[in-house]
Amino acid sequence: MTVMTTALHDPRPLSAPAFAAARRGSRGDVALQRTLKSPIRCAGIGLHSGARAEMVLKPAQANTGIVFRRIEPTGRSVDIAASWQNVVDTRMCTRIGLPGGPSVAMIEHLMAALAGSEIDNALIEIEGPEVPVMDGSSAPFMFLIECAGTVEQSAPRRALKIIKEIEVGTPDKLVRLGPSATPTISYDIDFDSPVIRRQQAEMKFINGTFKSEISRARTFGFLHELDQLRAAGLARGGSLDNAVVVTADGVMNEGGLRYDDEFVRHKMLDAVGDLYLAGGPILGRFHGHRSGHHLHHAALVQLFADPSAWRWVEIPAVAAAAVVDGRFAATA
Ligand SMILES: [Zn+2]
């Protein structure tokens, strides 16, 4: 069992450079929205379809949100907002689409990188049905975003503040969202595999911790399930280059695991990506118990169904200062 915590209520004052960095370019005392400084391109294969896709991450205007532009072979393009309202499938990965129209699958690892990099607005042009799996984690997308650079915009950044606790699922598999002054994610998994077994982790979600503690955790699958998945048209692009492959007594990947508890950390990464479909960062506490994409999405559906359970709030600039400093000062 591993528990990750970050000192969030550190009583020390913010360092002068961190405070200055937060104020620089900020309007008044609120944090500002961010987009990419310049477009950046990548290409790769989809984990499930095995199809090659080309993708360009582009800057977008304030208040656009994250939008996927699916470019079809005919050249026709369709815009699909990265919203919980556009989720059309949650088996094995999260897919968004328009009714009867095109869709984009496996968006969650890219969405997690956008959330972890605090990108509010971006246009993701994609030629292909599925976001490239890259190495199975969010790290290559974090790297792309860092290469493109980010820039502040003139509109205040908003967070979805959770006011009332909601819960979806059953005691066996559930997701709980509740109020918290600092964004917190906890997760536990319990697999009938001696390689994974029970893993539990908790972290205060700030930009710095996502990158160092979560972003490199890769997706995983079991060797004995591979034939079954492929027969169902899934995992066709899966390989040791883009997934941890678990056998009866270990992992097949040369070099082993990136974190001792890489499996639960990847589940947290998925949750960060799926929750970003709320339309902004969540100011609250998430707990996942043996959960997955389906319940991550169901939690957002249930949350938004009750207008008294949430409200949008502007993020104080002091929060941004704490991210710069590697800490998050409680502000709410
Ligand atoms: Zn995943």
C-alpha cells in the first residue's frame, strides 16, 4: 500500500519568486486561462484500433474549452467539444462523438495532460478515429505541451467547486465526489493478480505533482486477456511499447515498472483525464474504488443533474502561486 501526500497546508509563506510569478500577467487577484503558445504535431497508432492517427494541438481563444476537430479522409471536419455530455462510449477507454456522427476514442490520457498542464483552451485536430496511444501514459503529451509553450489569456480561470457529496456505483465499485478546499484524488484497486493485488494512493492534485507522480504511469493489460480483447476488436495496436503487460508472475516489459504502484497511479491518471470533461478543473475530492471510465463519467452525469451540488468559481491567483512553488495554499 502506498499513500502519497503533499503538504498543502504548509504554513510557510509563499516564496517571493513564486508570489511574483503568480502576479505576473494575472488580472487582479484571479488566475487566468491558458492556451498553447504555438501549434504542435504528433503522430502514432491507436491502442485499440491499431489505426495510425496524426494530431495537431493548437491554441484556442479564451472560453473555448478543449475541442477535438475530427478530420475525415474526405477532408470534411467536425468539431466535438471535450465534454461529459458528448461521451458516447466508456468501454476500455473514453470516446466522445456526436449523435450518428464521427467520434474520437481514447481521449483520456491527452485530457489528463491538458488538465495537468492547466490548459483551459485548445483545439485538437485529429486525422483518425483514436488519439495515438504514444507510450501508454500522459508523459509524451506533457512533453509536447511543454515544447509548444503556454500563454495566459485575458479571461479568469474557473474551477468546478463541489458543494454536495455524490456517489455512483455499488459498494463493490464506486466513485465518490465531495467538497474539499484543495483538489484531491484517491483511488484503490484490487485485482485478482499477484502482480497487482491491492493498491491504494492519494494525492493533492497540483500541477507539479501530476507531472512527477502520475503522468508517467502507463496503461496496462493482462497477457491472458489479450486474445479475447483482440477478438473483440480491441487492443489491436497494443504492444510492450505502449502498455504494461502483466503475466501470472510479473510484467513482460523490459525495465519493469516506472513506479512500484504504477497500476493505481494509471487509474488516477485516467480519472484526471475523464474528470476534465467537466469543462474545467474540479475543486473537490474524488475517490475511486475499483472504478473505471464508466463510473468516472456516471459521476459527472449525476453531479450535473443536481444544480445544488456544484458551482463554478474563479480560481484565486494565490493558487497559481502555490503551483509555481510546488505547493498549493488553501484558498477556499
Ligand atoms: Zn488509461
